[in-house]
Amino acid sequence: MAPPIKPQRPPHSEKNPFRGDIREFRSALTDWFLENGRDLPWRTFPPRDPYSVLVSEIMLQQTQVATVIDYYERWMERFPDIQALAAAPENDVLHAWQGLGYYSRARNLHAAAKLIARDYGGAFPQKAERILALPGVGPYTAAAVATFAFDMPTPPVDANILRVAARLLDYRKPTDSAAGLSHIRDIAQQWQPSAEEGGAGIFNEALMELGALVCTPRTPLCSACPVRIFCRAQEPETLPIKRPRPRKVELEEHCGWIVRDGQVLLEQQTGKRWRGLWRLPLLTEPHSGIPLAALTYPFTHHRVSLSVFPGTTPLFLTENQRWFPFPELEAVPMTAPHRRALRKLLLDKS
Ligand code: SF4
């Protein structure tokens, strides 16, 4: 619980051109959040469970809230705590993650749970440097766990906080440069309540929620904004400023549809990308003609065109290839694009 708000002269300097009294700002924003914040399954007050914060934050990287809700609830039913996740086989973990993409996140989450179970007896570490040392936990996620679960004044500067801060300050330099991001991070740090004041976790969550619900990317709802008197933005929809984006690189991926006696041939990926997941076997030679299935999917700064052609049964299987009976396919951990292609092929076949 935050202590009573005391009046304070507004901080104003070149480094922190905040408009108004930062304590009044925090108070207005937090009050609004407590009234209007979404009821999300990982938001439990107070305190939040660090494991659930970690799971939700890792799922929310690259994935929308609406999509994450179902995955999060199923995940927490299947792996309700660190010990349950640490004890699970990797195949179960990947299967539970299936559809969320970027599977290294699931592997890292699994490795983090094992490390916490082994080194800390299952108790989540509370020191910032120990949280940061967990597999797959970068500065943003460590800051999120520290502030949401342990109320530390560590602002997790995501796209929402960055946008809100850039607009409040009318910051008109690129925020996707190292200098711009570092400037916004410094500012967000200066806005934090001290450890004695408390309430950093709720304040940071409120900043994010403002960005998600009110200070939205295209059409910010300034007339309904609880902190508009603190805002300097003249043309908020033009902020934050970003550098021009490089064009997406087009990639072709040709795979084979090889079936035999009610079974389909799949291969397990061994490279860094999607390691451990199964896919339709990659054709060694590019194929021409009309594919049995075709779709496109984004991958980092690539746009991949996946085409599946009829393949011939190989004489010998490689180490990472296996036949799977049709009824077992839904339980096999696969990449989302290959799952979509496989479902289409099975549908066309029936
Ligand atoms: S007044 Fe508008 S631009 Fe400023 S913080 Fe509120 S919603 Fe964002």
C-alpha cells in the first residue's frame, strides 16, 4: 500500500521535462488503473506470484494479450508452479507452447524452472541480478518480475510505456535507437516511487495499461485520459518517432507430403530455430508446379512462403525423421505454420 501523497514542487529540468508534480501524476494514474485496469488472469493483487509473472511476461513477448489468456490458463493448469514445470518432460512443455511460436521461450522457461528448483529449492529468487541470470530472462523481463512481484522500482519499458513516456514528454527523437531508448528508460526510472514510498509495481502496471487502453498507437483517447494535464504531446499520434524500417526479406520453403499406410513422414528440427519441433520434411531440391498446400508466415525480418509438394518415400530415414500415424498427429509438437499446412493436407485427403 502506498503511503499518503504529499505535495511536492514539480521536478523540471532538461533531463526530466515532466509537466507537473510526479507524485500527483502517479496518484492519478494508479487510481485510474485500480478502477479501470483489465481483469487479466495473471493480475492478482497483492502480491503477484513471481512464477505467474514470469510465465505471462514470456508469453506476452511477441504475442497479443487476447491470444495469451487461453494459453496462460492452460499452462498454469498443467504446470501450476515452478516444481511442476521443472519436473515436466520437454515434449510436454513444447506441446503446451504449441501455437505461441518462438519456442526458445518455452525451452528457456523450462530451464529457468529447473534452475530455480535445483539452486533455490523452488523458491523464486528475489535479487535483481539473480532474476536476470535466469535462462531467457533479459533486462525487460527481469524488471517486470522485480516490479510486479516484488514491488521494486524497476520500470519494465515495453512498447506501451515507451509510447506513453514519449508522448507525455513530447519526445521527438527516434525511440528505437539505443540513445532514444536509453533516454526513455532513464526518464521512466526517475518517475518511480522510492522503495520507502512503495507502489512501484502498481504504478508500472498502470503506465502499461494506459498505453494499452487509452494512449493507444493510432488514436489515443486523450479526452478520456486520466493524466492529460501532465501531457505535453501536441500531435500524439505521430509519437513515438521511429527510424524507417528495413524491407522484409522473402524466403521460399519447399516441403514434402509423404504418406504411407496411414502414416505421414515428419522430421524433427535440430537447428537453433524451432529445435525439437516436428515439421514436414524439407525438400533438398526446389520444386516447381502447383503445391498441395501453400501459406506464408512472418519470421523475424523475413516473410516465408511455405509450399508443400507430393514427395517420394525415401529408401532410408535420416536420424531425425519418423513416421507418425494420422491419429497421433495432433499430439506431436509442431511449428504453427507446419501444423496449419498439415491440417489442410489432412482435410483435403479425407
Ligand atoms: S493525453 Fe493523450 S497522448 Fe497524452 S498520455 Fe494521455 S492519451 Fe497519451
